[in-house]
Amino acid sequence: MSKLRLLKKDRDLSKPLEQVELLVRASDLQLRPEEVELRLDRFLGLHMHWRSRTSIQDLIKDGYVYVDVTSPDRPNGTGELVQEKRPGRRLRDRTRVLVIVPEELRVDLTMVVDNELVVLHEDQDVLAVDKPPMLPVHPSGRHLADTLIQRVHARYRADELEREARPRLAHRIDRETSGIVLVGMHPEAHSELRRQFEEHEVGKEYLAIVRGAPTQDYGTINDPIGSARGSAIGLKMACRPDGDEARTDWKVLERRRGCSLVHCRLFTGRQHQIRVHMESIGHPLVGDKLYGYGEHYFQKYNDGELTPEDMAVLELPRQALHHHRLTFTHPGTGQPVVIESPLARDLAEFLSTR
């Protein structure tokens, strides 16, 4: 079988993308490490959910996918990759997977990357940017040509830096979600920021526009979250007793015609937590195609088949969620830092019409 060395995660993303590295993470799957045993085609489907299972299996069978065959405990991502043509190959926690982008899908990023960045905070250790809605934070699947990290790398000339010195994302938010994203400007800062996120030391506050008007002014949702059983959408989550602990504090800021502006504070960081929790109390986010309106809207969106009538029901082309405030300890000074981002323009304009 064909072999190659594992691509380092911190490649220069201002350059043309030829391969995408993925990592099986128990936390992303809402499982304990010892419970992870995932089919390769199923794993790729979680990252390429707009593609059919057959097309993903064809990608594997055609030799575009490589799997790390060394110990998952091996440091620094230096493991050896082996071409894997079996869609049913089982993956364990921390297994690395490399997808070679077929020639016809490769894009010269230097020709299409928009260098625009709204900087909220910048020093030698930390960069905080205001991500616009619909911009992915990193290349994945069909979103290869313009992402937040590519804009960062282009602006800070990552091609002129040593590989270890390139800026790296400290966390992620969904493509449709707008607001604050933190970047570590060097490995030590990135490592410390990641530690703070993983140990829940970072204060995360969001603004959301939800459907309807909660009868209470504030509340706490403590319902555990896990994969949505029986859903045709692999990435969908739901409140379930055997899920992982999840807590969201919420407070109504404004009530408008047919909707409300709500402040949400996260004490945990489960996948889609605010979206799942607000739906669980009967107030899903406006524009959320996966929660609150019916899964068929999500499926139609991924197939490019949403109609004007569908958009009238959704009211917004994206989920009404904005990362508003972030509090963390500066990795260089040890002092607390508070970053704020005002409500995104499209959401503010939507509220103004209600």
C-alpha cells in the first residue's frame, strides 16, 4: 500500500490546498476515548455531510484517503500514513486521517483569499478577530477557498515564518455564527489558550435571536447533550439523560414581534449547545436550519434546494447566533482580558424590522 508522511497541522494556509488533515476526537463525538470505534466513511461523513455516503466511499476506494497506522500517542503528528481503500476501516480516538483533494477540486488560494480582517485585539501573543457570518474558520470539505485562518495567514505572511511560528486558531465557532475568534500568535500562546478552553477557564457569552418570547426573563438549562438518536443528520445533537453535562445561563434582553434577543453564557462547550438548549425550552434560534424548523430544511440547504418559501419560514439565511464576549487570562502577562464584539450587522438589522 502507498505510504507518506503525515502533513503537519500548521501548514501555511495562504497557499493552495492539496490535502486536508482530520483528527478523530472523542470529545467531538460526545464519547469517552475507550468508546470510539468509528467507520472511516462514517467519520468522513461527519466532516463532509453535504456529500452522499456513496460518494465518500468512492473517494476512499479511489485512493484519496490515508490513515495513520502508528500509535495515537506518538507526539507531534509524525506518524506514518497508509492509503486506506476500505470504507469500513475502524478508527479509534486520536487517529489521524488525511484526505487528498482531487485535482479538479484544488483551488489556488492566493487568487481568492480575502485579506479583510476586523481586529478586536492584537499583541505579540494573541489576536482576536471578529468573524463575519458564513465564513468557515478553517478549510473543510467544500469550503476550501476562503477561510478565517487563511485570511490570518495571508495577512501575517505565514509563508515568511518558520512553520512553528505560524498563527493558530485557539478554538472554533460554526461557519454561520459570527463574532469573536481567538488566535495564538506563537506555539506557547496557542498552547496556553487551548488549555484554558479545554479546562473551561474561558468565559464565553453569546447573543442569540430566538423565536417567540420566553415567559421568564432568565433561566438556567442544565440538560445533558448527546447525539440525536434516530436523526438522519449525523452531526445533530439533542438533550438526553445519558449525554454529557451541559449548562447554559440565558437572559432575555429584548422582546420583539415574533422573536427575542437573548444573552447566553456557556459553562460548558458542547457541540451546538446554545442551539440545542434553546430549542429544548421551545425557543429555537431564528434561521437555524437544523433545530426547530425540521431537518428537511437542513437537507434542502445542503442540496442547494431551498425555495423562497423556505427562506420566508426561516426568516434569516443563517442561524442568529453571535459570539459577543470572551474573557480569558493573557498567556503572556497573566492578566484577565475581556474581548467584546457588537451584534453583527445583519442580526441588528433584522431586529430593527421587528
